[in-house]
Amino acid sequence: MTTPFPHEPGAAAGPVPPPECPAHGLGVGPGGLRRFYGPEAERDPAGLYDKLRAEHGTVAPILLHGDVPAWLVLGHSENLHLTRNPSQFSRDSRRWRALQDGSVAPDHPLAPIFTWQPVCVFADGATHERQRGAVTDSMARIDHRGVRRHINRYSNRLVNEFCQDGHADLVGQFAEWLPMMVMCEILGMPEECNDLMVQAARDMTRGTATAVASNTYVVAALNRLVRRRRTEPADDFATWLVEHPAGMTDTEVTEHLRLILIAAYEATANLIANVLRMVLTDPRFRARLSGGHMTVPEAVEQTLWDEPPFTAVFGRWAVGDTELGGQRIKAGDALIVGIAPANTDPVVRPDLAADMEGNRAHLAFSGGPHECPGQDIGRAIADAGVDALLMRLPDLGLAVEESELNRIGNIMSRHLLELPANFEPRSPKDDELPSTGRRRLPRDDSEAQSPVPHTTPAPVPAGVAAQTGQSHAGGERTDASPHGASAGRIPQQRRPAAPARVWRAVTRWWSGY
């Protein structure tokens, strides 16, 4: 059993460079500990996991932003122990010793992730059971057949916007949009699904200069929804939380809706992008999928092993002095659930090229009492969405070399920026939903759709959050946009004759859509 961190805040031998110093870009920091941030960690996380595993075993000391020490749990069984034992490893971030001694300031880059909030993910015991119970009970009320119909329809609607062009960015024009459209529908706020909502959802988890403004925009939309559902109940997730016997306050309901919306959106958008990347870049993967040797749900499950949408979860905090993976953990130490390294642990996956079809032992959705309650919805969105896209465009091909694909990373995930694809142009298909006038930036119907920009959105101007979502007298909405324009319409497609519609409805019902 090794000693605890050789580097504690303020105990480093020799001078420590200031946070903005170029020396912080190096992979090794004070005490010889490797940094879990910066260029090396973002460029080659798998390589970093291998180095940490070789140097420290299944639990490794690492440095977070500002060279704050923490533990990264690499082993599969060690991660299961970490997540399944809240009496040893709490989710209450207020236990973090670095917070208590002032080593971590309130404006730390990771503050949006670890700052305690009145939600179930930061709670243990009875509070966690009450709040989590309200969430899981409400999840159980979701009509999965109806959700799959929405997924299929929204998928077709998105494909309709670029199918005549012969090319598309499958991240900016599909993967980033489908989860937000479906989640807004489930929560009860489809009118809020606009370009800025998508950008804000991406931005607020990355610790950028505009993350606070993005969070404000999202929270304002959810606050409007909660106030409306207190007086105007509906058959949606927000109403179920508001009316649940757990007696949640408006703040609790808003914060849990925010948690569900952002977590489900980020995870599912990444998952869809990762599945599509594997389809376009791995000939064996695509051949097995196209040849019927692998179903889309099996392809999604394989991707959850190989490229989980969240690579790590921060965090857990030691309740008392303990031991994990041969390391002595002190009370108040921070630990990171290593999802990606656990999925590649040589003990459970000695051959990374082996198929993992039908095996759900991965940790893509974490584990224990805090395991993601909405994972089935995420799987459904990815399964049905990818299937609908490949059915419409079976000849999809990567438009660039695989080496040209770029990602942006942080300690929790790696996000594919673009996935350019080519295909034979096709005519739009009836999406069986009327045009709603929401989604995307304005354009003429004859123009190609621009992808969602992958730059950090500008801070949300004061008053925008309060204004967005309100209707004009004529019933049309104007969505606030970082480009200063209103949202464009999605043209309604001509419906088929009645007999064709009836037969289509029967076949969709039989297929579960």
C-alpha cells in the first residue's frame, strides 16, 4: 500500500508556476504527479490512462486544474466499489478538504461541476432517496412507445433539412439536435428548443468564460416551465415532478430538470456522434451492421464500451480514512470515477478488439445508487436516431480523412466537433409532424443549412433569457440567437394519401415506433 499524495496544496518542493504559466501545459506537475488536464490529457487520454496504470496501478494520484490533487480510479472493480459504497465515498462535495482549507476557490474552472446543489446527485441517504425517488418514479411514467415515435419523426425532420444537399455535418446537423428536441418534448418545453439552447447546453459544462451565462439561459427557461406547470399541469415530466408526493420545491424541481436535460443531452449527443463515427471509419463495424450480424442497439452497446459519452465523473469524496486499490485515501480526498479507463481495464478486457455485444457490464452510465436513471431514454434516442438516419442515407461516407476529425475534451468527456459526410442526394420524406416554426437559424428554403457553430457562444445578454420563448400576438416565436436572427421554419412535407397513412401507422405500431 503506497503513501498518500506526495503533493498536497502548498507542500510542493520548489516554486509552483502560476495558473496561466506555460509550464502548466506540461503533462507533469508538482510532486511528479500527472495532470488530468491540459494538452496531453486532451490529446491522448488513453495514453495517459496507460501511463497512470503502469505507474500507480488501479488508483492513481493526479492533478486537477490549478494543480489540485485528486485520485483517478482506473480499475473496473475499484470503480464499482467506489460507486456502490456511499458510506465510504460520498457524493456531497462539501466534504472536499481542498474546499474547506481554501485550496480550491469558488471561481475554480471546475466549479460548475463540483459546486453543491440541492439535487440528488449531491445527496446521500434519506435526502437522496426522496429526490431520486421522485425522478425515477417520473421516469417510469414516460411512454417509451410514444418517445420512440418522436425520435423517429424528429430524426426524419432533421434529415429532411440536408438530404437534398448530398453532404452534411452529422454532429452539427443531427447528433447535437436530436437529443435536445426529444428531451424538450419529454420535459414539456418543446417551444424552447432553439439554436441558443443547444449551444448553451454544450457550453455550460465546459468551464468556459460564458458558462455562467449559458447556465442562466437554461435555468430561466426551466423556471418558466415550472411556474407554468404549477398552474397549468400537463402530461409531461415537469408536471410529474411538480406533483410528486416527495413535495419538491420549485428550486428542487428546476435543478433536477436542469440536471436531467443537460446530462441526457450531453451524453446522448456524444453517443450518437461516436456511433456514427465508428460506422463511417471502421469498415468491419459497418459491414457487420449492414450485413445484419449486428443490430443498431448492439452497435450502441459496443460504442458504450469503446467510446463512452462521459469518460469520467467528478466526483466522490472520502468520508473517512480508507484504502482503495492499494492506495491510502484520506478523509476529504476527491476521487474521480474513471469510466473510460474502467471500460478498458485489462482485467475485464484483455483484448480490446473483442466484441462486447450483449455485455452491459460497462460503466458508461456509472453505477451504484447514483447510476444514471435516464439511460434507457438515452439508448432509445441513439438506437432509433441512428437507425432512422442509416435507413434514409445508407450510402453515407466520411467526407474527410479520419485523421482530420477533431475533438474537444475536458475531464468528463471528449466531444467530436464535426463529422462531415457525403451521400447521394435524396428527396425529403414526410416526417408526419406539422411544422412548428422552431429549430435552427433562419434560411431560405432553397439554401443549404449551416451547421451549429462549434465556437463558444457569446454571453447571453441581459433579458434574453426572460424574453426567449414568449410569443408574438400572431402566434409566431422569435428565438434569441447569437447571430441576432430569428429561428427559421421547417417546411411541412406533403402528406401521402389516406390509405398510405393508415398502412404506415399500422407498420409503425407493429415495429414499436
